[in-house]
Amino acid sequence: MTSSILFILTLLSALGCGLMAGIFFIFSNTVMSALGQLQPPQGIAAMQSINTTILNTLFFIVFFGTAVISVVLAVFLLWTWSQPGSIYILLGVLFYLLGSFFVTIVFNVPMNKTLDKVKPDSTDAAKLWAKYLTNWTAWNHVRTLSCILGTLSYILALT
């Protein structure tokens, strides 16, 4: 029973982490580059719209659900550390919670909140936008890589 629960939780974390890796990857690879090619007022307005639209039930289920399951797995490891693959589960937990969840809350969300307050065609908007594109994307690369490594870790734990 314990190994079945551990398997299911690890599988769900691998799926959630993989979905988040895909979301972050598409932003790093495509969305931010496309927005950066627009004039600042248009890029800012588009990102403000994205920041509002992405806050939906399905996104929250995947983003927060994977975090909750990762925490449950971390606690579960206290009793199942001797199980094969435990180190990979721990790595998956750390990659997701630190490299995705923590980075999002501490870096990307505050930048989004700052951007959401600016009027796209204001004088300071272009300067803010240039800094935002660089910094937000750099932290998004961290999230992308962390979720890829987290997914890999969870998959290795399942093998």
C-alpha cells in the first residue's frame, strides 16, 4: 500500500513538473522573444493580459498541486527513505519547490505585479519593459531547467 501511494504521488509530481516545464519552456523559447519584438507599449499590454489570463483554475491546480504533492512526498520520505529511488524523489522535490515554486513566488510574481501597475504608454514604461524582459526571462530559464530536472528526477525514481 505504501509503495502504491508513493508511486502515485511520484507519478503525479512527474506529470505536474513536466507540464510546468512545458509552460516555462514555451515562454523562454517563444513568448518572451515575440513580446520583445513588439514596441514597448504593445509588449507590456500583451504581457499584462497574459499575467491576468494565466491565473486560472487549471494553472493553479497544476502549479500549486505539484507543490503540495512535492511537500507530501518530502514528508513521506521520512518514513520511506530506504525505498529505491528515494534520492531521486528528494531531488525532484527540491528542483520543483526551490527552482520553480520559490523562484516564481520570490522573483517572477513580484516583477509581474510591478509590470501590471505601469501604464504601457507611460514615460518609464520602456525602461521598465527592457529590464523586465531581461530579468523575468532569466528567472524563467531557471524555472524551466529546474522543472526539466525535477521531471527527470521523478521519472528516475519511478524506474
